[in-house]
Amino acid sequence: MTVQEYEKPDASIDCVLFTLAEEGLRVLLLPRDRQPHLGRRTLVGGYVRTDVDRTLEDTVRRVLRDKAGLEGVYLEQLGTFGSADRDERGWSIAVAYFAMVPDALVAEAESRTGTRFEAVPLDALPDLPFDHARIVAAAAERLRAKVAYSTLPAFLLEPTFTFAEYKSVFEKVLGRTVDQSSLRKKLMDADVLEEVGKRSVPSGPGVRANRPGRLYRLRNPEPVLFDRSL
């Protein structure tokens, strides 16, 4: 019995890079460096390389390192997107991820590699190629849902942060205010934070005295899920 040969679809990853600005949640985009859609802003993505990648996580981490200069970010697999018409070059399957990229990592990657990201608000995305708009929408929905019942907001912050900074991230991602005492109680009851000291504040002539903020970090390096949403 002969084995029938079939044409294989392209296999790749696409990654939605979330970061924060003063005004709220942003998606980091880069211009495409090849056809089709040369120069158009898009998600960071790349093909699976069977010669170097043992897993899909190997692929996404390699692509983020080589194309965006990013390492050590929180990554989560979002889902699979595939069809005969998502890419004009033919049948393709993309496994989508989203990543949480603190501001400092964005600046460090740009300084070290010369990469120039465009941080775009979710409600002002350009016309993205392929099905990337659909991927961004799915990632934003997942992120906003999960932020309400987990410690995921902390992954957009530096390793140590104040409670006020955590609350600010929470509100920017969800696009709404939250009761401070309820949020604090939820985090403290869940025992997900540990205090690591206080942030130094400027002092000297002409400087208004402020109480130093308490600094926290996550006890668990992975997101912790709560028993209910905030």
C-alpha cells in the first residue's frame, strides 16, 4: 500500500506583545521586512524551524529574541488560527501567543538592538495584514478576562512594585476603576505578594516630603488564579 503525499501547510507563530502607556494598554507592532505586505505594521511572528526548534515555545522565544530583541517575558499560548485564505501564499497554520512586556524591557530591547516598536492603542490599530486583527482581539479578550481573576497584571510591571502601581495596571487593562480596599484584601487574603522593603523617595531642599511606598513582588513566578473575579 502506497502512502499518498499531501502538500503540507506552512506552520508559524504570531505573538501579540502587550505593554502599557499612561493612557492604557498598547500593542507593540513592527514593520514587515519582506513581501507580502512589505513595510506594513504587524505582529511579531515567524516560521517553525524544525532544524532548531524542539517545541512551539522554542519557536516563539527564538522569534521574539531574534526579531524583537525580547527575552524573559511572560508568554501564554492563545490558540490556533489556520485556513486556506489567511495568507495569500497558501494554506497556513499559526499558533498565536500573547506576551506581557514591561516598559523597561521595551526600552532595553530598543536600545540594545535598534528595534523601533510602534505602541498602538487597541482602539486605534492600523489595518493589519493576514488575520492579525482577529488574533489581537482574541488576545485582548483573554487578557482582560484573566486579569480580573489572577496576578497577571504584575507581569506588566518591574519585578518589584508598589500596590498603587499594581492597582494602576489593573485599571488600565480593564479600562475601569476598582475599589482599592477590595483589591488589597483580595491580594492579601490570597497571600500572593511578599513585601521586600520600601521605595526610596527624593529628599532635600525644595522637595516635598512623601512617605516611601512599600515594595512587593510575586511569591510565585507564574500567574496565580483566584477563586473569583474582582
